[in-house]
Amino acid sequence: MTVTLQQSTTSAVLDARRAHNEKLARKADQTRATWFPLALMAVLVALPLLQFTGNYNYVLHMVLFTASYVAMASGWNILGGFAGYISLGHAVFFAIGGYFSGMILARLGISTIITAPLAGLVAAAVGYVIGMITLKVRGPSFIISSIALLMIARILFDNWEFVGGANGVTLPVTSLPVLWAKVPYYYAMLAIAAFSVWASYRIKHSKFGLGLRAISKDEIKAESAGIDTRFYKVMAFTLSAFFVGMAGAVWGEYLTYLRPNIFLIMPIAVNLVLMSILGGKGTVAGPVIGAVLIVILNELFVATMGASELNILGTGLVMAVGLIFFPLGLVGTLARRGRLPRVLNWD
């Protein structure tokens, strides 16, 4: 009798908890504007049609450039935002993706748009191996190890004659007219960016994502709760490398040449961190908003101050002021204050 009573009480508690969770989910759906990313994608897909009315290559380039950073920042956010492990070495996977697909294009003539997923898998495989080694340490030690990874890769690629060393490799130029030459890469990068954001959303709302966020909050408690933190961290590193590698593959052919000083530079790695932090580290929309803001700021200050250190100073000052008022990033702070517009609530 007592056992039956306990079972019915437990069942009632579970039913009440399930009903409460469903109520919270419905409330969240009411404040989430999932239509906005879809509408934005529809506009961006139609954007190249402007070429029929004139030359909008600059606009296509800026969208393509921003999309590349959206893909990479969203990928980086899986490790740096969800799991809380700040990496300054992800430019290595950008280079791996670019060089892998670029060399196939140079030797076999197969477009990087076709081999980009394979390049992402190669970058992920390398990321898995590196993650198994570097994720044995935490905090500042991990950050230093990621910087060391970037420096080692730069030395390796500078002296690797098969890939052209420091001089790099020139890639075949597309035969399309100038007016339409950017369009294939535009759509490829847009697809990679959309896939990265979608995957970020799915990961955050999965059991795996819940484990990553537990690690970010308190790794020791997460271990005590039975989470295999080593596996979770390595998989987060692997997935983040995959998306960065795909973006690097398409970017290499778009530029028509590969050089270490294009891929393996600290500003790329730093930008991924800054974009995620400025937009809202650990959110889905944050890296997207951060990428758009930083690209716009950089372009604005270069146009007004010239290609000098002054534009970097201007961007840095705006970011510093922004983070004073939005310490959790734009999306994170507004969400905490209950003032996040629906169009930015993708989580």
C-alpha cells in the first residue's frame, strides 16, 4: 500500500513538472521570433538578383565576408560560448580547410564548393586530435596552448614546400563574367553560415548542449553529476573546427590564392572571440550580431580613417564602451534585463 502511494505521488510530481516545462516552452515560443532568420535568409538569397540592374559586387562581397565570419563565430561559440573554453587558435582550422580544398582545386580542378564538407571533416579530425591534447588543461593554460598551436602551424605552413611555403599557391580563376563571378561563392558561404547557425541552435537545445553549459558553469560539479566532461569538451572542439574548416575552404578559392599570412594570423582568431563576446557568448544570435557589427564597424572606420591603426583604435573604443553597458554582450545583456527584441531572440 505504501509503495503504491509513493509511486502515485512520484507520478504526480513528474506530471506536474512536465506540465510546468511545457508551459515554459510555450511561453518561450511566444517571445521567440523564429520567422526572422528565415525572412532574412530569403532576402539574402534574392540579393544577387540586383546584378541584373547594375554592378553590386561590393554588396555581395560584404555579405559573403560577413557570412564567413558568422559561420566561424557560430562554430567557435560551440566551444567558447557553450563550453566556456576560450580558444585563440581556431585560425588553424580556417587554414586547414582552405589549404585542403585549395590544393585539390589546384591539382585536380575540383571546386572547393564541392569539397568544403570534406575539408570541414578533415579540420574536425585534426581538431579532435588537438582537443585530446590541449583540453587536458583549463583556463589561461588552455588559452596559451591555443596561441602556441597557431604559432606552430604558421611555422609549419611557412616551410611546407608542398603547399608553396610562405609564397603560397595561386588557384585557378573562375571563367564566369566579372558581374557573376562572386555569386557561386556567395551562395556557398551563405549556406555554410545558415547551417552553422542552425547546428548551433540544435546543439544548444540538445542533451549534449546542456552538458556543455554545465561545464561552462562549473566543470567540477558537472563531473560530479556524471557528465563525461573530457568527451564533451573534445567533441565541442571537433564540431567548432568543422564549421571553421568549411568556411576556410570556400574562402580560399574566392580569394584565388592561398598564403599562410592570409589564414594563420591572430586577427582572425581574435575576431571570432570578439564577435561572440560582443554579440553574446553562449547565445545563438550573439555571434551573428557580433559578426555583423564588427564587419560594419571595421568597414566604417577604414572608410573614414583609412587603412591604418586608427581604424583599429576606433573599433576597439566602440567595443570597450559597448561592453561597459552590455557586459554579457548585446543579446545576453538585453535578455537578462528582459528587453531583448523578438527579432533577436533565436534561442
